[in-house]
Amino acid sequence: MPKMLNDEAVEYEDGTPATEAQMGKDVVSFLSWAAEPEMEVRKLMGFKWIILLSLFLLQAAYYRETEMASSQV
């Protein structure tokens, strides 16, 4: 089977060398995006939820400490 990608088959605007490895990486990145185009939005939403839940955890821990300290006095 002949090679599907050849060196210098594509010109990148930023001057990146068009090697087989680079073009293969670009193809795989595109196929990953095409399979799940909303993945970036989900990752950002997940990150926001982790931050929010961490803040709630800190608030609950602080509340528990203050309640325990006041009940033991």
C-alpha cells in the first residue's frame, strides 16, 4: 500500500514543517474533534463544576468547624 502522507504535501501558515508525523497528528486531532465537537465545552463545564463544588466543600468545612467550636464551649 502506498504512503498516504508525504513530506511537504501541505504548507502551514505559521511555518510549521510539514512532516509526515505533523500531518498525521493533524489528521488525528481533526478526527477526534469531528467525533466529539462539543468535548471542549463539556471540559470547561466540568472544570467550572469542580471549582464550584470545591468552594462548597470549603464553606461546609468552615461551617462545621465553627459549629463544633461553639458547641464545645
